[in-house]
Amino acid sequence: MHISAKADYATRALLELAREPARPLTCEAIASSQHIPFRFLKSVVGELRRAGLVRSQRGCEGGYWLGRPAGEVTLLDVVRAVDGELITLRGEPLAGLDYPGPAAGLPGVWRQIEADAAAVLGGTTLAALLPAEPAERLSHQGAA
């Protein structure tokens, strides 16, 4: 199993945004807070924006916000936004994988691993990962 740097950085950036839902954050602030290379983060945030997971505003007061409430964004959403397929074999999706003879059962194992990982990631929201704080965060999560 491999978790990409893009998926890790994207999740950490989104958690920073979820922690500060009332104000936009710049990529510089996120990169500094999470010790993420700035140039790499800029490209990752661009992918998150295209996927609708963040929204942006230009200008002096600009920056990034979550595109949806933290309780509605799952880790599966994040991984698929930046990596596409959850698990691949030699760069190919597992869906059409078929082996002959004694290896015929192996694709089912790979697909079960993918399904189990999708269940864990799909059942974990950004909100669930944030440390418990005052009720203020809950009011922001429901207000989108």
C-alpha cells in the first residue's frame, strides 16, 4: 500500500482550512504551519479547487476556504481528487483485473483491500479528525 505525498499534503492543507473556517488562509500560511513545500502545495491546492474541495478568492483579503463543510469532506474525496484511483496495480485500475489458473483468486483479494480502504477513508471526515473545540466549529460546519 502506498499513500502519496499529494494525498497527505492535501489532507493536511484541508485540515488547516477546516480549523479556521471563518477566514481564508494563504498557501504560504498553510505551507508554513504544516511544513509542506510551498510550490508543491500550490499545485495540490489547484487540484483540490478543481475538485470543489476548496474555493479561492484573489486579492489582499484572499486565500482559500473549504468548498464544503468539514463534516461533508471525507478522506476518500481527498485521495480521489489528487490521486484518482484509490489502488492501482502497475498503474492500472483493479476493476478489469483477471488472472488465469492458480492466481485466479488474487484479483478478488486486491479488490477487497481496495473496498476496505475505501470504506475506512469514506467513513472518515475532516471534522472527525479535528481536535474537539468549542461549539463555534459546529455552527460553521452546518452553515454551508
